[in-house]
Amino acid sequence: MSSEPPPGSDRQPPEDDPFRKQPPPAEGQPPPYQGSPYGGTPQGGPYGGGSSPTDPLAGMPPLADSGKRTLARIIDMILVGAVVWLLSWGFGFNDYDMDTDRIEYADTVGQSFVAVVLYMAYDTYLITKTGQTLGKKWLGMRVANLDNGATPSVQSALTRSAVLWIPFAFCCACIWTAISGGWSYFDRPYKQGLHDKAAKTVVVSTT
């Protein structure tokens, strides 16, 4: 079995990424991270701003509240859902058509396809660009790589959105979103949803 590291595992965030965790200070020097790029002050404790050099969250803002994350997700679902509805209406997709003998599901599949493409594009583009969907931006939080605090790459953001939205659109709807996102309420110590675990990300506060 090869001992080579997996491709991309040594990827480093750009030096000018304001969210990139700083290296440990030299002995006798003050910590390089005195606040978040948003002007907030990190908190100590197991969920952010820890001082242990082995803690992945050391040097990062505190983890976001799970309740605020849920509200941000609802905001995003409403925003994108409105666009999905308009496009589905424009293309003639309906939830279903009934006649005396059967229920026709073709339109439902078309609507689901539109939904998954738009939700994934929305999440992937905005998280890759700033780490924030509109809901997260308005409620003061962002997605960060667990290992270095940087804004997720396209691959990480795409993985995260695929785990969240593909089951939502094609089979499990809100049940899967509740399971995947609700996982953060119980997960310790990083408060990750299942989509965060897949992408190796966390959601941190920006306020």
C-alpha cells in the first residue's frame, strides 16, 4: 500500500486569504491572531480560539450557534426555492399530473433536477468566493476549512453542497436537510453537519 499522501492534501490557502490561520508565534512573542478578520474577538474554550497547538480550532473564531445555522439555511432555501419555482413554472414543470389511471412523475424529476443544480451552484459559488451564503452573511457566520481556517476550495465546497442537496432534491427532501444540518446540534467538538464532515469544514462566527 502506498504511503504517498492523497492528491491535494498539501494544498495551502493563499497567503493573502484573511481567514488563513497564522503559524504559531515564536517563543516569547504574542499570538499573531488577536481578532477575526471581521473585527470580532475570538473566544476561548473548546469551540473556538483555543490555545492548544494541537487544536484545529486554535486561532479561529468561535464556532457558530447551531440555531443560527438552521435559520441561515432556511433563508437560503427560501431564496433559492423562489428561483426554482419561477424556473419550474417557466419551463412547465409541475409537482405531478394526475389522470384516472396514474400519476405522472416526469415533471417532478425535472423540477428536482432544476432544484439540485441551483442549490449546488448557489452554495458552491458563494462558499468558494467568501465562505458565506447570503443567509450566513446576514446572520454573521462563515464556512472554513477545519485544518487551516481558510475559505474552502471549489472541490470542498462542491462536496459539501452535493452531500446536502442531492438527497434533498431527489429522495429525502426536508428530512435529509434536517438530519444533515441537525447533526451539528449534537456533534462534538466541532459542531459539524454531515455535509461538513464530508468536506472537512466547520462553520464559525464572524461577529
